Amino acid sequence: MTASSTQRSDETGANRSADGSGLRRDLAAGIRLADVLVLAAVPALLGAVFTLPESTRRSLAFAYTDPTLLTAFTAHYVHLAPGHLAGNVAGYVLLAGAGYALAVAAGYRRFFMVALATFLLAFPFVLSALNLAVPRNAIGFGFSGINMALSGLLPLLLGVYARERIVPGASIRALPAVFFGLVGWIALLALPLSAADLGVAGIATGVAGALLAVLYASSAGISIRASAADIARAVASRPGDGELFVVGAILVVGYPVVGFPTDPAVAGSVVNLYVHFLGFCLAFIGPFALLATGTFEEE
């Protein structure tokens, strides 16, 4: 992009977002009823499955010692406790809602909807199959693996949103640095320091993630400090656009706290940190490759 075109884009973005009305207009124009129905169908389906008898729901869970193709898919839509269901529905509403808004505002609605369809239809099989790499006599169920996929997609959506509305002309090359940083953050959450066994895996992985983020940014010629300062100034100067960016950024950093609790044992079950991590990583790596190769250009 030339310097003159960047300047024009910046001026357009500033005028469009002077009072936040530009974002509201773009969202109103870009949101489609069919998309809303698809998004709403997910919690409706989860709720409908929960109304089935418990014995039926248990039969639809994924048994690691007796896996089937059917349960590999259905397990991700099954919940046995109302609290588990409510937590996953709340997470889905936050992640899918913010992700869709960012995608529509940035002109990447199709990218988001294709990714969502992949997460809903293909990821259950992939995550269940990869779960078999850790043999155990247990069953797996719940929507949280797909929620973590949406969490892994969110940094990409935030990146294209920033490029299109916050810092025009910014490159998505910095996104892997964000990914490495988030992996380090996840490690700190999931592998806390333990005085009992002198466990420092979380700290070591966290530091490694931060170093990889810095090294990647340096190799790509990106100044993390300068980029962060540019984004902060643009966010502060653009009501509406900036506020949606902040919401997305809070979810990017905050949702891993939910997905990777310090104590994975909850109400008689154990949070599957492994499948959560797989969902997060796969949902970032695959879509990033598509963005980097220009498969999904601005709509």
C-alpha cells in the first residue's frame, strides 16, 4: 500500500469513527439474518440435547475405551450438568458474538462463517480423534473444545479488524507473535508453580512463549512497543471502533483464564486441558494460513 493510499484510508477511518456511528452503520449493514439464525441455532441445539434423558446423553458421550464415529461428533454437544451447559453457552455467546461483530466490521464475515462451520462440523471429529492419544478409562463431553477454537480464532479477527479500522495498512504478519505470547500465557495458567514438586514448567513455557513472540516480531521487522503504542493511540481516538477492539482484546487475554483453570477438577469431573489447547492452536494455525495466503480477501 502506498503512503498516499494509507493516509486516505486513515482519514476515512477517522471520519467514519468520530462518534462511533460509523461502526453501528457498518454492523447494521453487514449483519445478515441467516448468520444470526446459524449463530442462535448452536445454543438452541445444546439446550435441546440437554433435555434428553441422562442415560441417552451419556450414551452420546465419547468413551475413550470404546470410541465410535457417532460419539466422536455428538460428545461435543452433550452436557450432563446444568452449570456445565450454562458456562459453555455463556462462553459461546461472548466469543461468537464478539468474533462475528469484529468480522462483519472488518469485512471478513465470510471468513468467520466458514471458520465457524468448520469448528461446528469438523472439529468434533478432529478433537475426539486426537484425544485418543492420551489413553484413559473415561468419557469426554461438552462444547468447551469448540469454544476454545473460537477463542483461538479471535486474535485473527482482532488483527484484521485492527488493520481495516484501527491502524490502516497494518500487516497481519505480527499475529504469530501474538499466538506465541498467548501460548505462554496459557502455560502460566495451566501449569502453575508448585512448591510441592518444584514444578516450573509453566514459568519456563511462559518465558519461552514471550521470547518466541519477541524473536518472531524482530525477524519480521515489527516493533512490538511501537505497534502497541500506535494501536493504543488509534483506539483512544476512535470511539466505537476502539471500544469493540478493547472488548475483543479483553476476551483474547481473559478467556484462557476460563478455559485453563488452575485446578481442572470441577464438580466431580476434570476439565480436558489437552483438548482445550488443541482447539485453540488448530483454530489459529489453519485460518492464519488462509489469511496469509490471501484466500479470504476483504469483502
